[in-house]
Amino acid sequence: MSDFDVNSLFVLEIFVDLLILLLGIGVLCIAYMYVVDSRQTKHAIRRNFPVVGRFRYFFETLGEFFRQYFFAMDREEMPFNRAKRSWVYRAAKNVDGTVAFGSTKSISEPGAVLFVTHPFPTLAEDYAAPQAMIIGPHCQQPFKASSFFNVSAMSFGAISQPAVSALSRGAAQAGCWINTGEGGLSPHHLEGGGDIVFQIGTAKYGVRDDGGKLDDEKLLAISAHPEVKMFEIKISQGAKPGKGGILPGIKVTEVIAMTRGIPIGEDSISPNGHADIRSVDQLLTTLAHVRELTGKPVGFKLVVGGSSFFDELCEAIKLRGVEQFAPDFITIDSGDGGTGAAPQSLLDSAGLSIRETLPLVSDRLLEHGLRDRIRVIAAGKLITPVDVAWALCAGADFVVSARGFMFALGCIQAMQCNKNTCPTGVTTHDKDLQKGLDPTDKATRVASYVANMEMEVGTIAHSCGVREPRQLNRRHARIVTDLGQSVPLDVLYRKQAEQNPLFSTSSEE
């Protein structure tokens, strides 16, 4: 027998021995799982079907991915279907955004938005750039905002350091603002050098004293940054109206703890409301205080539950003084969820949709003669040109998006935001997972997303016969009703206000 045959036989024997060893280990593992499953009492399936029952959880996990990539149609998924996500991906990558052979969207489906095209659309030579808009004209330092599409509130902690850096740089390149979210102002927000809206949440992270109250000295220190243009007091947010922010302790790193002023590694749970803002008058007093102290525009954000709050708010503003006590802006968030971790009951069923509340708030301000004084910012699943153009038609001055920009950063809707396992590095603080998110590349994608959004909303505006997006109004869009016929927005919203007692002037919450 040759040396080659001897060596081959030796290798084969080793391979067989290893195979037997692995099979033995496998059998022991199965036996161990059988004993454990048959004796445990927490899971009925595993107790009745030892070992095999474990596959249920495995297939349940795999099902999320199979549904997304193989079984769901382009317009079926929630919270964002593939068609909408794909538009954002193409816009962020700055690739061809055209499609062929007709739309996959049913234009007779109730709720569909249809724009009123003009027989003589605006010619190319008559196009105009979107007009800049002043927020807080009575402040010492009013904010002249050029972009109607901006980055909504996402806290450093809820999203990763590379994600914040990319958003900061990209927003600066695009000329739009970025909202810090309630997690405070970090160095990563400032590195882009762009405009920033500082959000004051219920825990007042970044501007709190040892007792959790607003610290004027820390607020002045934040205001001293020239990049900080406005302050937003968060009353509630779309993901969980009536509940405070939740940041799991696994995400509370040293930098995040320092930024927020909280212990490292402990769950960061904000109060479900401001202890010092328990009425409309206290809200107006706080707004006036922050504006007087910083000299910059101040507004608030909330999820709307009805109209009586706005009637009370507007009456109080007129009574105490429009110039001094009116908010410079109101951010209206939608009740159908957001980026934050939240109880499913609140995600699913608390608060009204932006589709209902945006026209409501805009009309209430108009009725009370405050619409020109107070800017309206719309938020909540507005990630495509159709969404943004609808919001401008319905009454918004600005539109902000969080999840749209997450998609621009590479989010694949893995639904892991409340954990530390985001596979794209957007919402995790795992350094290995963060490696996939290059801030320089993603900053370019953020800027491209904004540029393509502005361009395509402009295309819709020109098709409707106006020169630029801010000239869109309710006469330029229609909504399909349950009868399959469309109704102009101005007619539809007027009828809804007349028929729905929740939105009548005499309503009570």
C-alpha cells in the first residue's frame, strides 16, 4: 500500500471519528432538550411535543423575513409597504426613480390621494424655488427655514452615533434642519454644522437639574450654540401618546448617559408628562419663558385627540397676548406609531391620524385668526412626495420625517428598533453592527433624499399649475371616498367638520 493510500485512509478514519462524535453530541443534545421540554411548564407546545415544538419559534422568526421578501405584495406591508420604501431607497441613492407599465396602486381605493392636474401646467422657465419661511417673527433671533422637508425627532440613544453623524452632515448638505429628539444635544448633532431643533422632553434631558426640573443655565448653554435655531417642547409623540420615552439600559452607553445626565446602563424612562405643564396656561407660560430666555422660536409637539384643546389654547393665547404667548410653531404627530419603543396598545390605538388632525388644527388656527402667527409642522408616516404634497395641500407649512430618513440611512424595516440588534446599524450601539453604516456615504444619501423629495414635490406642484410647492392648497388635491369617487380636499374637510361632533366648536374632550 502506497504512502498516499495510507494517508488517505488515516484522514478518512479521522473524518469518520469526527462524524460519529458530532452525531453523538447531537443525540445527547436532543436527549437533553427532550428532558428539559417534557419537564418544563411554561410552554404547552414544547411540553406536549418535546424538541419538535422548538421549531415553532424558529419558523415564527423566519416568517417575518419570508413575508417581507417573498410573499407580501408591493402595496401590502405595514407600517411601510415595499413600494414606499423602494422610492426612498432610489431617492437616497440618487438613481432613476421612474417606473413603467402603469401604477400598482389602485386609484379607486378609499383614501387614495389624487392631485388636480392643470390643463396648462407650469412651464419649466416659470419654475420657482420653494420660498423660505420665517418662524418666530417676534423673537430676538427668528429662524428663516428654507426647506419644507426636514428631519424629525430621533434621540441619540434611540439611534446610533454613526446614524446621528450621517443625519447631521446630510441635513447640513441639504439645507434642512434636524431635530435632536428628547435625548439631548450631543457632539454628533453639531458636527455637520447645520440647523438644529432642540427638543425638550418630559425628562428634560440635557437641560435638567438634579431634581429633573428645567435648568435655565443649561438651557442658555444649549441656546448659545449658533446651530440651535428653535426649541420644541414635546407634549406627546406618535409612538406612545400619554407615555414617556423608553430607552433600554443596554443602549445607555457612557456618551449617551453623559449627554442625558443619567446613570450608565440603566433604563432611561421619561415621565409620561411634564410635571410643570399641567394646563394650557402653564404651557403658554413655559413657551414664553423659554423664548424670552433664549431669544429663539419655541413651539410644542403633540398627538391630537380632539379639537377642544385647540379652542382653549387659542382663546388663552388671545387673552394673554398673541405676540408674547403664542407658540411659534405646532408640530402635529400622527397617532399611528413612530420610531420609538412603545406598548402595542398605544402604537395601535392611541391618538388620531395625521390625515384627520392636520386639516383640523390648521382650520382651528384659521378660525381664531392665529394661522399666520403659528407655523404648522406635520409628522407621521409622510415619507414620499405624494405624502408630503398632500400635507402641504392640507395646511402644513413644513413636513418632518423620522422613518423616511431611517430608510435613507439603510433601514430595512427589521422591526428591531427597541432592541440592540438592528442589522443595519441605525438603532444599535453594537460596534460590530455599526460598522455597516458609513456616516460619509449615508450623509450623501440623506442629502439626496431631501433633494429628490423637493424635486418631485415640485413636479407635482407644477403639474397642478403652481410655480412651487408652497403654493399648493386644498383645491389641488382630491381624496377617494368609500363610494369610489373623489372629493376635493376643501369640500371633504368642510363636510367632515360639519358631520363629526368631535371636531365641532362646542365639542368637549
